[in-house]
Amino acid sequence: MITGNKGEWSEIYALFKLLGDKQLFLGNKDIEKLEGLVYPIIKILRTENNGNFEYSIQDEIILISGNEEVLKIPISDFKDKALFLLNAIKQNKERTFSVPEIEEFMQSINCISLKASSTAKTDITIVIHDQRTNQQPT
């Protein structure tokens, strides 16, 4: 069973939410969304204890690759799980808690831990399409 605090579960929520939205909204210093500044997400990279995984967005499907395995998961699954997890995070009053419904989904998409390994500096890396230059960052 995976247990974590609200901050740790929020990292998984961010992954699900970004994949479900398929785009990254920019904000200002006051955490207010800047209208018209949106970057389409091409893929999200995540390092797990069992390897590196790539979550690529292709229309309404997420292609998950890593360890020579490729999975196809509908975007709607990520939207649904993000909403479910957000509610679980908001409602839980314990210091640490588990969310069995999310844990099962996490395992199905090769997401086995709440946070990146201790050697990684970031939990996820987001690759976007910069429409201003019409190029993908390298």
C-alpha cells in the first residue's frame, strides 16, 4: 500500500492533471492564469525506481513507454483520476493516507512511487510545443 502526505499525493495529481489537460497554462507571480498563454504538452518524462517512463500525448490517447513496454491509456482516464485524487486530497485530514483507487491506476501506468527517486532533482519533466517559434524544445 502506498501512503503519503498531501504534498506527495499532489505530485501524482499534477501528473494526472497535466496529462488530462494536454496543455500547460502559464501564470503570473500571484498564481493567476495568464489568458492566451498556453503551451500544448508533447510528453512528460518521469523517473521511477524501476526505470524512466515517457507519457506521450497523441490525440486522445497517452502512450506510455519504458522498459520496452508500451501502454495506451485514454486521456479521459487521467482526467477522471485527477478529479478523484483532488477530492481525496482535499477531504483527507490524516497526516499520511492511502488512496487505493488511485494506487491501482498508478501501478497500471508504471507509476509506482509518489515522488521521484532521491537522486532525481525533479519529479517530472514536461516537453511542450512552443507555438511562438513553432519548435519543440530540445
